[in-house]
Amino acid sequence: MSGDDDDNADDTITEEGLDEVALASVNQAIEAVENEVLQTSQEPETKTVEPPRDVIPELDDVEDPQQMVEVLLTVGEERSRRDDVKGALAAFNKAIALDPACDMAWFNRGVLLEAQQDARGARQSFQICLDLNDQHAPATANLSILLERIGDLEGAYSMAEKALGFFPGHPALVQLKERCKDSGISVSMEAMQPSVEITQSVDMKVVEEVAEEAGIDDPEDLLQEAVHHDHDQDASLSAEELKSAA
């Protein structure tokens, strides 16, 4: 009998020991979780905040307006090579704001807008570039290609003919000119529908107010341009960004 009692006692001790081990394990697990939560709360993740695209640090030590334009052109081209389209556009737009007669800023803006599928904006930029400098060969060639793409075949033919004066015998221009010959089809700027989808949130009342202040007849024209001025990339267009677009 005493042997059985000893065995039962051993069993009881063993079970109690196991219970204590299990309890200790649970307590340790809870403590570990609590410590982990505490540590996490004490060390929040730091997110890198990108500066607004219209912030150009390279301008900090530049005072001469014409030199600023040159710096902005360089910055825009560098950003474009890095595929930072919004940053490049911001730089070229600033250059235009400083010197509206800068044909290279308008040309580069046109190239970027065409890449963004903004055919109307690209056409306008190339045309302004050529109004400022009718000997701008790349703008002439780019505009001829763009005009064919949007269906203005007469304009494309005329521009290709002019571009061949800069690039004699260029195969792509020769073929384009042949395709558009005697088409009789033209598309005016006014007839072109906006081709950019507006994804940012915006207060149309503010758009109308800014358009009126800037002398812009159609607030929709301002809105189409403002799409490219969301400098802080917060998916909304502020009054300052709308004024930048105006």
C-alpha cells in the first residue's frame, strides 16, 4: 500500500511540476509580448518625408534670375533622366515662370507632357516653343509626330516638311510626310478634348476663384494644367498649387 501511495505522490508531484512549468511558460510569453509592445511603442517607425517637387535646393545660392533659369533647366533634365517626371515638370514650370520666353523650358515641358499622354498640353508647349524660336529643330520634329498621332494630318505634313529642312532625308519624317500628303484633315487646338484624368481632390469653388483672378475664362483649362502641379503629391490640389498652375 505504501508503495502505491509513494507512486501516487510522485505522480501528483510530477503533474504539479508540469503545471508550474506550463504556467511559468505562459507568464514568460505574456511578459515577452508586453515587452515587445512596449519596445515597439517606444521606437516608432520613422518615415522619410519627400520634399515638395517644386522645392529646388540648387537655387539656394543663386540670385541672378537668368542664372536661376539655367539651373532649373539643368535640374529638370537631371530629374527627367532619373524618371522623376513630376520633379522635372516642376523645374521646367519654374523656369517658365521666371522667363516665359525660354524656348528650351517649353520644349522640355512638351516632351514630358507627351510622355504623360497629355497630347493637348504637349501640343501647346511645342507650339509656344516654336512661336518663341521657329528654328527649334527638335520641337518641329516632335510636333509633326504628335500632330499625326492626334489626327491633324495637314498640320503634321506641314511640320514634317519644315522638320526635313533641319533633318534632310530623315526616314521617319519622310514616311510621315508621305502618309499625311493630301489628307485634307486638320484638328484645331480648340477641338482637342482634355486627355488627362484628374485624380486629385479639389474644391471647384477655389478653382473658379483662382481662374477668375488669373483671367482664365474656362476653369477647366486651369484644372487640366493644375494636375501637373501637385507638388507635395498628397492627391489634392491646394490654392497655392492652383495659383502655380495659373
